[in-house]
Amino acid sequence: MTVLMRPKPLDGFKVREFNMLIDGKWTAGAEGKILERASPGHGAVVSRYQAATAVDANRAIASARKAFDDGHWPRMTGAERSRILLRAADIIDERADELAFLDCIESGKPISQAKGELGGAADIWRYAAALARDLHGESYNTLGDGTLGVVLREAIGVVSIITPWNFPFLIVSQKLPFALAAGCTAVVKPSELTSGSTLVLGEILEAAGVPAGVVNVIVGTGPEAGAPLTSHPDIDMVSFTGSTGIGKLTMANAAQTLKKVSLELGGKNPQIVFPDANLDDFIDAAVFGAYFNAGECCNAGSRLIVHREILDEVTSRVAALSAKVKVGDPLDPSTQVGAIITPQHLAKIVSYVKGASENGASVAVGGTAADLGLGQFMEPTILSSVAPDMAVAKEEVFGPVLSVLAFETTDEAIRVANSIDYGLSAGVWSRDFDTCLTVGRRVRAGTVWMNTFMDGASELPFGGYRQSGIGRELGRHAVEDYTETKTLNMHIGPRTGHWMPKEARG
């Protein structure tokens, strides 16, 4: 039986009011519309935002354009930008409790998890600060006595950064500091469901010394505020994280002006486990991978592909451990699985479980929404006897639902792992290094974990194959993604090899 903990009412809580940041000024929206956010874990309004329209988006774009074309930020030394990014990281640390609280009450994620994400985000800002000083081009002194070639890296320009609701502060931190390190300016639009911490980030960047107009933050819906950020001719690049469907729309909009596009999209990530694996380690990783952030995670290990020899043991042990997961009040430090983002999304998760049951899958644990009096919650759920062609095994449920599939040979396991449209991440569990390496090389995914799952570091690139996205975030080349290359081909000495004969040239 899942451990359920009822949320406590937010008695005495004062709703946080936010303006948007455009050209260094905290301002209301052009039409005066307000968006309210109710906490998914408590059912009460916790934030109010000024709602941006296309008018506000265009103002923010104009501000970023002016700051890039005429301002000091792109013309600073890498060391100057690095110092400002390091100050921002320090202030993030100082305001970490405030930021984690906002992410917790707006997204429904557990407060202990939110605090952990803030520590990771600050590390990313420091890593980006280091890369700001390392960005460099190339030189070619091998082209003959009369030629010297130099390849420059220049900031790409104005970047629109559109982020999702599930990791509000962490995901903007996987994008914005690298764009700033390269010398770009930006318009940032967080999800209208979880905008609070990104708006506070605007305050942090002001305090750190980022000039007015370099970073603009607006809040609004995709059709009203997001669409201009993907199609406006003054935007040079779009960096988007979200669903694959909206990613396709973003790419289509950006194609109107042939912008560079970076997309981090959905996943349906397998964990493949062989009989010789350390099952104690795997069982814990299976539960963590499925239920971390209530499964509202593109990286969730939502498919267990288990060798038939250990299928019954793995299913029963994962079920037993799943029943001990603590679900409930996001503000309780002991909570492991918090609330589901909206009632509509909860209904979608439940419908996937129902559809799988109707098509022959068995519910080993959970399977229903949990009524805790406030907010909306889903019990950790395990579906066994799942076939690879079921919707729950192919589509991104984005909830705490784990599908268990069986295999007999390595080739079959790899075939099942690759049988979907996504390719974000995967895990393989075996004490045999040859097995791990064989699977790791043949599974089509941007990250493959071996005998671990969902570990990460600022130094390691992140992104997916196929419909999981385009491009990579993090890693030593992350700043380069926000640049263009320019070739300077320089002739030395008198020019030779004239096209026209000497007598024609006079």
C-alpha cells in the first residue's frame, strides 16, 4: 500500500505578485491581463503574473535586439562576462530556499527535490562562467606563404528561450547561462504554470550586473506570447524544451526565417536488465527512475525491459519497493512524489493506465488517482504484461507509471528499446562490461547509463535522437551552440594569380 501523506492547507500564505522584465524595467502587460497559478499540491492560488501578449513579446524582442546590436554585453571580454555569471551563481545560492519554495508550490515537486535542483543549477552557472573564458576560434597557418586563415566564433545574436513547467529553474539554467557566456541577449518565456523562479532569476541577474535589455522575461501562453518568439525576424535562435508536438510547431515557425533551433523534447526511456545485474541496485534505480518528479520528466525510466529469467522477481521486488514510496504534501521534506501539475494532466495519466488494462496489461501496484483532500495526486503505478505495441509502452505518459516488458535475447532487448519514436536516454544493467557496451552502442539514445540511472553532470552533453530533439545542452561545447563561425581569409603580400591578364588591367 502506497504511503500517502495529506497536504496541510497554506494558511496565512500571501500570494506572490509578479511583473514581467522588459528592457531592465519591471512592467505590467500591454493589455493588463493577469494569470493565476494554483498550487497543484494545495489547491490554492499562490502566484499572479502579468500576462504577455504579442505586443509585450515584440517589446521584449526589440529590447534584446537593441542590447545586442548597440550594447556592451556582446563586446565584453569573456572574463568580464564570466565574473557576472559567477556573481549570479552566488546569488542563486543565497536565494536557493526562496527559489526552491516557488518551484515546489507552483509545480508540485517535493521541496527536498527542489532544493537539490537549485544546487545543480548553481553549478551549471559556474560551469558556463568557466566556458565564457574558453570560447575560441581556430587559425590556419598551413595555407601557403600568401594566406592566413582565421575562424572566429561570434555570438549568434538574440535567443528566445522557452522552458517547460516540470523543472522551472533547472532547465532555464541549462540554456541561459551558456547563451550569456557566448555574448548573446535573450528573451525568456517560462511556462505560465511555473514562472515564479524564472522571474526571480531576472532579479538575480540584475543584481549580478547583467545590463538592462540583455535578459528579458515574459510570462504568457504559447499562442499569445510564445509564438512571436519562434517566428519574429529579429530572433536569431530558438532554444525550446517541451513536448515533441510543440517542438515540431516551433521548428515549423522558425523555418519561416531559417532560425537556428535547439529542441529538447520527449522521451520513453528504457532500462534493460540482465540476469547477472546487481538487482539490489537496479530495483532502487527502477523506482527512482519511474517516480522521480512524479514521472513528469522527459528522462523518466518509464519502461523496464527485463530478461524473462528474472521477470517475476524483478516485478515483485519493484512493486514491493514502490509501495513504500511516500506520496503527498510537496512541502513535507520526507515526500518523495508530489502533486501532478494539473487536473487535466492527472486525467490523461489515469486514461493511459485504463487503456493498458483494457488491452491486456495487469496493474501490479497503484493505478488510480489518490484523493488527499487538497490538490491532485497519482499513486505510483506498475503495469506488467505490457506488450511493445501498447500505447503505454510507446507514448510519453509523463506520470508515475512504469511499464514492464520482457525479453529473451540481447537482440530482442535492443529491438524493443529502439522500437519507438523517441531516443532521449536509456539504462543497461549487467555485471558484464561487454553486455553493457554492446547495448550502449546499439541503443539509439543521446545518453545511455550503465549500472546507474539519471545521473548527470554539467560537463556531460544532454539531448536526444529522433523525435527526442535536435542539438545538445551542457558539456564543453554548450557555449558554441550559441555562436556562428566566421572565416577571415587574409592575403599576405602582393596578390598573385590575377584573373584578368595584365594588359587588360592597364
